[in-house]
Amino acid sequence: MRAVTYARFGPPEVLQVGQAPKPAPKTREVLIRVHAATVCKEDPDMRAAPGFNGLLKPRHPILGQEFAGEVEALGPGASRFKPGDRVFGIDAFGAYAEYKCLSEEATLALMPAGLSFAEAASVPNGALTALPFLRDHGHVRRGQSVLVHGASGSVGTAAVQLACAYGAEVTGVCSTPNLELVRSLGASRVVDYTREDFTRLGHTYDIIFDAVGKLSLSQCWDRLAKDGVYLTVIPGPGVLLRGLWASLAGGRQARFAATGLRPARQKAEDLGFVRELIEAGQFRAVIDRCYPLAQVAEAHRYVQAGHKKGNVVMTID
């Protein structure tokens, strides 16, 4: 099968498109013919330097988390899906390839009706990050005021749509070129951070969600309503200490959640919930650019630059 592999850490050029052994499904696994995958912002980090994917060399030579494709075969005992099912999901590695095996109990669900493989592949990471933050830790509900900082990224575009689906009034913070995109996702107000500082506009919010981890807690604390919640994808010491204090004293709170460490079955259920929102017209995929597999290095360079809107997709076919 065709796949993108890398044998050492380094610049985008270490990614090589070539042949790799086609996997075979083991007990209770499914074999998926991958049609599309995304380049998440974490992928260039794992490619460039030692860390989560090894210290001396990559432990997993094939990167790629989000994917969409068709079930081609089942391993012994697998029954949750059947051959021909169109599925989408997320796993730690292995999506930059024509085929991928994973447990039928992994974060995998049937694709929403009417979506292309590229659109479906772009959904899981952002949605499965934003949803538990807003629903489980922010307790978002109708009538609340929610601010999403970094509203044009993968997590941010999902957060804006999810908060709107729950009936909240959403303010999105982004740069000038992305204002119309964020409005189109349902935000009732947008703030151009290159021209205005939302912390100086005098508004308070029930939830402030920093979807890119670039705000400090001190910047946001006074902009929270009396019982408001500050959420961030990248916690600093202040978030952890203030969150502990607030949980004891009541009132405003600061929270972080390791959303990727939740049980796979729970994430799969959430993916099914997002599928329902898509089919109801309350959530849509946001794609910035598409690249063929052969241009994986260019895709990594673009994502690494830090200016993508929504998601960057690679077509595997």
C-alpha cells in the first residue's frame, strides 16, 4: 500500500511517500480503506522533534490521526461494522496510508449522510476536543454568553458551532481574513484581535474558551461573569491553581481537560452525536486546503506556519 513514513525527526522533507505492508485485521479489528486524512497541528510537532512519538527515532513511522474511508474487511469476532460501511474517526497514528487497522471499539463511527470523505475526515479532532470542554466542563446551555478565542482554527470552528447548537450567544475572536468565516458558523459577534482587545471592550461572558491556548488566565478573569468558567486547551500553573481555589470557594472557575485521554467508547458516542448535528444542518466541516498524498511535505509546511482556517485535508486516493 502507499503510505507516508519517516525514519528520523526533522523538517517536512523527512516524510517519504512510498510502499508499506498492507495490514491485516486481528481479532475484533476492522480494516479501513482510507480515502482522506487530515494534517492536525500536532502532526508537524511529532515529525519535527523527539517527544510523544519517541526519543531517538519515531516509534510509529506513519503519522495521521483523523481519517475517513470504507470498511474493507473484518477480523475474527468483529461485528460492529460491516464491509462497505463509510466511516470516520480518529486514532493516534497511521492515517497517512491507504489502509489502516484498528479495534472496532476505537473512536470510529458511521459517516454523516451527504458528506464527502474529505469533509468527514476534518470533523473528529476539533469536535471531540471542543465538545467535552463546552458541555462537560463549561456546562453550556441556552441563553449563555460564550466567547471563543481562536475561533477560526480546527477546535475554534467546532466550538463556535457547538455552542450555537446548544443555544448560546457566541462571540468569536479571530484575525481580519477570518471574520466572515466565523460569522457564517453562527457567531453573533466577532472581534478582530489585530484591531481590538476583547478584554477591554467591557463585556462579560459565562464561558471563555481559549481554543488555541494563547491567553493567560489573568487576561480573562475579570471578563468572566459571576459564575463564569474559563476553559483552555493548554493549562498553565495559574489555571490549575486558580481552578483548585475556585472549586473550593465557588464563583468563577478555570478548567482544563485532557479530552484525548477519554475512553474510546465515550469519544465514539460523541462522534455519533456530532454526526446527528451534521445531518440536522447544525454543524459543518470547515476545510482550508486539500493536498494529494504526494504533497504531504507542503501540507506540513502550511500547517506548521500556524495560519490554517479550520482543517487541512490530504486525499489518499
